[in-house]
Amino acid sequence: MKIVKNIGNFDKKLRLLICFLLIVYGIYFSSWVGFIAIVPILTATMNICPLYSLLGLSTCPLEKHA
């Protein structure tokens, strides 16, 4: 089974922004909410979203063949 990347560049940047905001929120309010940032960090760095895979979605641009 081949794992196919399904997260595009914009989606990746958005996920990293969300995780940054969650971490800042968690630190500022001394809350456990900052730990939720682990999920967007992992999905953004691996370029794979399990939920997108289950739903058959992809935000990656289509490959152009020469």
C-alpha cells in the first residue's frame, strides 16, 4: 500500500498557523489545549491527513505530465 500525500502547500501553512496559535493559547492560559497542536504539526510535516484519506479528499495540486 502506497501512502499518497494529500496536503497541499496552502493547507500545510494553515495547519502550522493553527498549531502555533494553539500553542500560544495553551502557554498564555496555562491550558492543556496547547497539546492539541500535536495533530496539525504531525499532519503538516508528513503531508498526510488520515481524515482526508478516509473521505477521498486532497489539496495537493495535480501533477502535470510533460
